[in-house]
Amino acid sequence: MNKKIRNLIIYAILLLIVFATTFMPWFGKDILWDQKKNKTVPFGGVFFDSPSSVDNLKISRGYNEDDSVYSYKISFNYSGADSSMRILGKLSEHTFFGPDVAPSKSIVTLKGDFDSINNIIFDEKLNNGNLHKNLPEYKFSSTSEMRVPLSEDIKNYDFTLSYRPKSLIYKNNSKLSQLSAFVTNARVDKFTDDKYANDAEIYSFNEGGMYVSLVEEYDQSQISRINIFRNINNVLFVLSAIITLFVIWSDRLNSPLYKIIPMLVSVVTFYGFFNVGLSLLAAILILPILGFITVLLGKIMNKDNISFNKYDFSQSLLGAISMFVIGLIFFVIPLAI
């Protein structure tokens, strides 16, 4: 077999070995975006059985930074036949509706254009919608846990709903952003917002007869840093692959280091290029094994025949040690900080 073709096959085998490791339990996208920390959160809001009977609906949104809770002060007038409203989402604090109002617990999933609302939010409105899409269940759900009766006899309703936000947590417990979405199917006469400490964007729109107000707070410095490191990683992976292929095909550089070094870079940056996370065990155990294999395959590339000697194995140990150090610096230490 032609030596160049053989070496290309060896490089392809190395990449296949690295790809195969992504199926191990110590690797995965969920290591970067832990689903236990990034829980599915329902919409907040009120959904009326008779929205036309609601008048002068006013909503004021605030944020308690100490408790990480968004509060919605809601008031409206009700007239017409007795009906009810549903409170969307899971409340973080008890809500008092007044002595003459007796809410009941009733868990249901509301139907409507909630899928369309989610698509508008994450595809069109958010600054960082693509980051949320790294999670398999990134959309708001439309569950309701409480039904509240409405009567013209009471007429004036005034209460507060409190919700914990939908947070986006990265691998080292970094909170990149948090969202709070309020939805109602009644006409909103006035919606006001407090000022927020972090970078924040507020979006309001109507879809399918429902009014939606969304606040997105985010840490732009952390998001920018993640994007920069990812871009650097991707450039290094592409360059290392190009350099490895060039060195193999030109076959002019005699030292195996010209193949081994870019191959090691390919291994280290492979996971980031495909958005795969590494656990601590993967960084200190699997990466050194891959370093050993990479150096061994690089030594084979310089030979006319596939053969090994004791020097090949001893030098491959240096590759394993180098990858262990790289794993500590780039994967283990950042998680510990």
C-alpha cells in the first residue's frame, strides 16, 4: 500500500477512535449543559375562561435579587357571568387573592398557541436563543397548577404572582442568562417593569390571541468568553487537521513530531469542535490514553512497515503525560475554580 494512503488511513483511524470515545458515559453534551441544573420551566401568567369580561388589566414586574424571584403585581376589574382564571406556572411563594376568593389546586397542561410562542421567543426574540437550544427541553411548558373563581360580585382583583426564572447554567455553574415569560389571553392596558441590575432585554408581542412579555437578563462577558474560546478551539481543530493532512501528503518532513504535534492538537480540540463535554475522569484518564495512542500512531507513520520497538512505547508515555497535563490545565482546573 502507498505510504501516503496508509498514513491517511492511520489518521482517520485516530479520529474514529476519538469519535468512539464520545459514546462513553464520561463524555457528552449534557456535561456542558447539565439538565439537572437547567430544568424545564413553565410560562407564568393568567389564562381567563372569559377574557372579554376582564377590564383595566395592569401588570407590574419586579425582581428580588436576594431571592432570585420575579414578582408580577396584577390588578383588573371583572364583570359578567361567573367564570374562572388559571394561574400558569409554578409559584415560588404563596399568593393571597382575598378573603372571598377560594382558589383550588388543579394541575393541567393548557392547549393553545404555546408552541408558536416558544418558537417566536427562542428563534426570533432572544439575544441568546441558540445557547438555550443546547438543551433537549429548552422551551417553556404550559402547565397550570391552580384555578381561581371569578365573580362580578367581587369585581376588583388585586394579587401578586412570584416565579423563579428559567436559568441557563453552563458546566462550571456559570449562570449565563435567566428568563421570565408572562402570558395572558386578556387585553393588557398597562405593563410596567422595574430596572434590572444586569444586561437585560424586554420583549412584548401578541400571538394567537395571547399577550406575551419576556425579560431576558444575561451575563454578556461570560457568554463572550465562551464564544471566544469555542472559536479558538474550532480554528485550532481545523488548522491541525489541515497541517496533518499536508504533512502526510507532502511526505517531506522526516521528524515524526511534524505529524504528532498537530495530531495531538486534533485530539484535544475534537470534543470542543463537536460541542462535547469532558468529565473529570475523561480528562485525567481517557485523554492520556489517547495521547499514548496518538504518539504511537505518529511513530508508525514514519516507518515503511508497521512495527514497534521499546523506544516507541517509552516516547508514547511522554504523549500520555503531556495529555494528562493538558487535561488538568484546560478541563480539570477550570471546573475547580
